[in-house]
Amino acid sequence: MRNNEDRMGVQHPSEPPPPSTPNAENTSSSDVAPAPLQFVTPTEFVELPTKGKYYPEGHPLHGEEVIEIRYMTARDEDILSSRALLKKGIAIDRFLQNILVNKQIRVDDLYVGDKNAIIIASRINGYGNEYATRVTCPVCGSAGEYSFNLEEAKVSFVEEKDSKNEHVGDGQFLVTLPKMNVTVTVRLLTGADERKMLQVQERARKQKLPEQTLTTQFKMFIVAVNGDADRQVIHSLIQNMPASDSRHLRDVYKDLAPNVDLTQWYDCEVCGNEEEMEVPFTTDFFWPKR
């Protein structure tokens, strides 16, 4: 067989070469699969009205003047529109917790003023500074849509406060009631306190009990009377406090608590009434119609 093939001029192929492997030199860029696009949500820093002054040592915001938050995303809108979370009344808190960059910070531990600053900043970066909602004129009673500018919110920072009430640490202050001539220790309220007050009011509403908004608030932020932290003593003070002392305590608390002032001018198109009013917090805030 070999001789016959030789005579016929049949050529035998040489041993096949080993399969080649691609390398950086013989592989073109078009042969490499492109890396998937990676997107990063932008963040911003929000100034804290408390400047971190009243948070205890060891708290992530102790001494911090700003807090970093992430811009609102479609996933955050899912949280805000969750029926289960809305029914429990925790949709906004869950949303705020989700946009905090530092996960060691808990929304429940934020002072109310700092929490309000974050709420406004997140609403602006999510839907813009224009906030249109339905407003009822306090003079003529006509109702209509009115637009507020959230960027005009005025923040009262801690160093701007000229309070004569002694700060005794950890966001607690001594306030003297002029009529009763007693000294009460009050503390700044947190997000958790705010939610508890709403829960108390909701239970009272369901049970058709009279509203006790002021006394509920006093129970939350009064922690001692003349240095006595007994809850029965505090309860007795609240129940017997003269109206003038009640007003004094509310005014002092408002003055010493750094916060965001959402008072803006309202002009009624029907009767021409012009007055300052607190911007109403309605469902249009995080659920705008357009």
C-alpha cells in the first residue's frame, strides 16, 4: 500500500499542529466581551440643625455637622408606595433609613430637627423644590392648590440659639416654670418619640377618646421635676400645670430645639388674605400628582 501511494504521488500530511490558544498578542479588542455598565447613585451632604452637638459620645453623629444621604431611586419610591408599610405608618422612616449612607445611624435615634432636614433634602433631590398641595384659607375657607418653595425653608442651627436654659448634657435642658416656680428637665425628642406620639394619638382616635396632644408631648419630653424623675410626680405636674406655664414651656422648647422652620407666606386668590402659615405635610409631599 505504501509503495502504491508513492508511485501515484499521494502526499502524506504532516502531524497536525497543536490547537492554538488566544493570547494578548493575537486577540483583538472586538473579541473581548465588554464589561457591564455600573451605575452609582449620587449622594449629597445635609447640614444638621443640631451640628451633632447633642448626640452622646459613641453616637455616629456625635460632633458631626453634616450627614450623607443617597439620592432617591425607583426602589425608594417602591418603599414609599408600599401599602403594607403605609398601613403600619413606617413607610417614610423605612425610606429614610434606606437612603442613609452610614448604616450605623438609626432614623429612630435622630433628633426631630435633624430628621426634618433630611426629609426636606430628600424630597428636593427626588421631586424638586416646588411642593404643590391643597390648602384651605383660614379666613374665607376656600380650598385650592397652592405651591410652596421648599428651598426657602429656614434652618435654626444650634449656635444661632440664644437660650438661657442650661444644657445639662445629652440633649437635656433645665427650664423654670414661672408660675409654679419649679425646674423641669426636658429633653429633645427623637424620631422614635415622634412615632410614639402619633401611635398614642391614633389609638385615642380609634377608641374615640379626647385628643391630648399637649399633655402627650409633655409626657414625652419632661424627664424630671426639681431633679425627681418619678413618673407620678411628672404626671401630677402636667395635670396641674397652669396654662401660662404650659405656653412658656412650649415656647422655650421650640426656642431651644434646633429645627427646620417651614413657615411661609400664603396668599389666598379668593379673598386676598395674606399671612404666614406652616407648610402643610400632606400626601402630596412624597406622592406628588405630577
